[in-house]
Amino acid sequence: MTVEVETTWGVPREVDVVVIGAGQAGLSAAYHLRRRGFEPYRGFVVLDADTAPGGAWAHRSPSLRMATVHGFHDLPDFELPAVDPQAPANTVVPGYFAAYEAKHALPVLRPVRVRAVRSLPDGRLRVETDRGDWTARALVNATGTWTRPFLPHYPGRFEGRQLHYADYRGPEEFAGQRVMVVGGGASAIQVLSEVGAVAETVWVTRRPPVYRDGPFTPEAGRAAVALVEQRVREGLPVRSVVSVTGLGPSVAYRRAEELGVLERRPMFDRLTAHGAVWDGVEEHVDAVVWATGFRPEVTHLAPLGLRGPGGGIRMEGTRAAADPRIHLVGYGPSASTVGANRAGRTAANAIAELLGTPAQGRPPHAGIRGTAQGRGEPRSPRVGVTTLRANP
């Protein structure tokens, strides 16, 4: 059930586990926590900043169709029904997530924005939000990257239309213009495949794109994940899985190839008011689309001091090496829909081992006060609005 939060709650504020984020990784973690015996609302809650289900998918461009989605895997124990390949992903996937929350009665509270997570003297965690605080014995962070678009700095200043891929809403506004697309990943290919049909495009990347011929085999996937996983084990800043898989023969790629818009140019020297300069020669463009990726949204975890000297959070599986109570899912090697599913299961199993499942009884934990399990039956959540979208 999706619960729109009211100022009067009626749900426990002391739980075993708080999950932050209700995208693919957060929902997978919630599903597996429930399977391990943690009771919704009393044993765990999911705090989601959005007003409705869907995670980052709800904010994607309406022009992104299911046929051009860069890979999607079903959530555990609920198959995505057959859909029209031309249906917008930003309606299909949120509808699927909403139905998933309802099917498994997951305790998602929204909208709740987490401001900070702090460690308490008694060993618990305090999760500070715009709707009050929770205390928990463990935390699953599933906040993804969509809310932290990355804009690189380059010399000069462009005075025309600029936007990050996060704000891209389709090709229509660029009709008849000259558009520079910056970035070498799947997002850039999507923009080129759409804008290239209505406008002149200039494709710019910092490094030559890596092309991958043929199908993306399980062996290649494991090798790519291993490269990303090695970085997080060493505490280095995260790289996406896509950054090491290369550009494959997707629907968007084939469309861009047919349009003849895949002639990549090296990075410009500087921006100007009306374009950019390569080797001393200025070229005019009307707009710049920065398809330059995202960074993990983990700023609210800063009070825990998880970052190491390398600039990243050192990980052991889904667990932060510096704090066994903290698990990051949909992060680094699990930042894909299939990886998010697996990470949710891994995190739930590790937390059950750390805390003990309700069926097994709680093991003694020095300094940890009793949780909601010892406080009697909680009141039923006060439901402001229950939003259950029909499955598309």
C-alpha cells in the first residue's frame, strides 16, 4: 500500500530497518525484508521522496518508449505484463511499481525527504526527514542517482538553451535547430536518435565511444560488473556499469545510425556565447544537451563518515565497509535493474543475519534499545490518500 503522509502519523517511529527510496532497488529490498519476516510499518518502512510510485522512471522523458529502454528486468515475484513497445516508459514502469507495492503490501510512505542519517550513542540510527525522525537498527539506502545530474565544467559561457538529460522532454523543442549533444553513453544515443530526426546534431564526447558488437552475454555482464565492483571495494568514486559495457546494438543506436548522427567529435576547447571552439574555429549551435551522467545521491549519509581517502564509500557487497548497519543498493555495481534486484536480496539477507529475523528471535545487541516489536500492537497507519494505479 502507498500511503500519503499526513502530519498525524499513526505508525511507529522506531523500527528495525529503514529503506530510503522506492525505486527498483528499494522495492526489491522491501520485498526481501518482508520475506525474511520483518513486519511492514512495525519492523521496517520505506521512505520515498516522490509523491507517487515510479522512482526515477516517473521523471524520464515522455519520448522514451519501452522499445528504447536500455534494459529492464522484472521485480521479484511479479512479472511486468506485456505492454505496447511504443508506450511511454514514464507511465508503464510507474504503473508497474504501483501495482507491485499493492500486491506485496509494502510499507511505502511518501512524500518523505530524508535530510540526514546520524548514529546515536546507543548504537541505533536516527533518520531525519521533513516529516519527523525515525530510529532504526539498520538502513538500506536506495536513493539512486537521478536527483544528482552531473554537469562538467568547461571554459567559456554559452548563452543559448542548455539542459541536462534529466530535463530532456523530447525532440520537439529543437526542431530546425543545431544541437550539440555532449556525452558518450546510452542517454546521449537516445537524444541523438530522437533529435537527429528533426534537427542538425553535433555529437561530442571526451573519449572515443566504445562500441560492442553482438549480444551482451552473461559473461560480458559479469566482467563489466566486476570492474565496477572493484572500484567500490577500493573506496574509489563510483563508475556506472554502462560506462564499461560499451554501446551495443540497441533500438536507439540503430535509429541514430540510420539517421547518420553517430559521427563523434572530440571535446571542444571552450564554449562561446553562441557555440563552441575547436582548434581556434568557432561553430554555432542553438542548444546544448548535456548527457553527462549522474552521481550517487548519498549526501544525507555524510554525518556517518562513510567516505574514505579515495573519495568513495568502500563497499563489501552491499554493505558499507565502515558500518555494517548501512547497505547501499542500486549503487555502483548494482545500478542496473537486474543488479538492483539482486542487491535488494543480498542486503535483506545480510540485515537479517545482523539483527536476527523475527521468526528466529532477536539476538542480544549491546546498547540497542528494544524496537517496536516489544511495544505492543501499532495503530493502523492513517491513510491520507492511497494511490494504486492500474497495471498498464
